[in-house]
Amino acid sequence: MASAAAEERLWRGAALAPALLLFGLLTLLPILMLAAMSVSQLAWSGGHASWSFVGWRNFAALAGDALLRASIRNTLLFAFIGVAVQMLLGLLLALLVSEAVRGRTLYRLIFLLPILIPGIVIGAIWKLMYSFDFGIINIALGWIGLAPQDWLGERALALGAVIAVDVWHWTPFCFLILLAGLEALPRDVYEAARIDGAGPWSSFRHITLPLLAPTIAVTFVFRLILAFKVFDEVYLLTGGGPGTSTEVLSFTIYRRFFTEDRAGYGAAMSLATFALIAVLLAVIAAGARRRPA
């Protein structure tokens, strides 16, 4: 009996070995390389990199980096405001489509279109729409008697404008997952509530939200992680400007790595970003565990 159990464990290990090897090559090895780079200074000569150990100097320099502080602030605003709006809009659209009697397939196709468009196309489209002189948004403002705005050139407006693009782009992601969660909810519970005299709002508050809470939590966490990695929208629309008003962590890391050629410092910043996301997710998970049933 013991030999059969040992043989089964051996076969399970052998079956998992290729996946574990691939995971190590594609995930663990790059992280280890990044960690080694973060405590080093790299110099390029003749097409080859020379490494020199600098210890914790790169991490110590993070505390005095004003651009990093601005990018952390902007990233937190971008992530939490943008994801909150996307979740609300996604849930609203999912509720509307789930109640539709006809045209569900058409509605899904229409609402999913933004997420199917490549990022570079989205950047080009919205940069034209935000144009001060001939953008459709300022033209529409003129129709109702309002003055045009420099959406991407004003510090007070630029971050909100980029968040709006992200909301338009990624709300379909929330909509799709939440709609799948809604359609998987048991119908008999709603029938029983209707017989007991529960109205639409009471059913939503006491049945839909509690049953959909795990799906909402998973969707929120996925989108939050993706929002912290935003790069293309900032790069294409504002380049981090005006000033540092739309500077985000991914774009700052890109600057350090490729524009300033400070690979060691960029690696330290990457690990710090990873730690920040891990702490936020741990706080969210702890809050979810304490949530009353």
C-alpha cells in the first residue's frame, strides 16, 4: 500500500515537472536576475554589460526620488479611481444586459469592442478627440456654449483625461466577468424572493450583491493589478506630462531603464513596485477576510 502511494506521488511529480520547469524559466529566473541587477550598477562597453556590486545604494536612493513619489501618487489615484468607476459601470451594464429579453449577443458585442482595439490605436483616437483645436470633445463643448479645454496640456485635467480613456478601454473587461457571474447565479433564489414579495432593489441588495461578491472581488483585484501596470495610455497620450501630472510607476521605470540607462536603479524601482502591489493586495485580502458574511 505504501509503495503504491509513493509511486502515485512520483507520477504526480513527474507530471508537474515540465510545468514547474517552465514556471522557473519564465518567472523565477527573471525575478532573480532583477534582484541581482538591483544591487548592482551596470555600464555598457563594446556592446557588453559590466556589473559592479553597489549593495543597497539603489534602494536607498529611492527615498529621495521626487519623480518616484509623484508616480506613486498618480498611480494610486489612477488605479483606485479608474478601477472603481470601471467596476460600477461594468456592474451596471451587466445588470442591464442580463435583464434584456432580446439582443443580448448584440449588446455584448457592442460593449466589448473597446477592449478589442489595440492600445496604439486607442492612443491615436483619443489624442485626436482631446485635441484643443479640432477635437470632437471641444467641438461638442462649443455646441453647448462652453470654452474649449486643453485636456492633455493642463496639469489639473491631464490625469483625469487619461483615467477616462482607461475607463472606456477596460470597463468591458469588468462587464464581461460580472455578466458571467450574474448569469451563473441560481434562478430559484430569485423566484422564492419574488414569491415572498421582494422588489428589484431588495433582490439586488440581499441576493445579487452577496452572491456576486466573490466575482466582484476577483474582478477588482485583477483590474487593480493591471491598472498598476498601465503604460501605453500614458506613453501615447501625455508622455508623463505636463510636468509630472500623469507620471506613473511603469513609465518612471521605463525612463530609468531606457532613457537614463540606469538599469540597476530601474531594477530596484521595479522590485519596490512589486512590493507595493503585494502589500496592497495583502491589505485587500485581509479586509475581505474580516468582511461579515
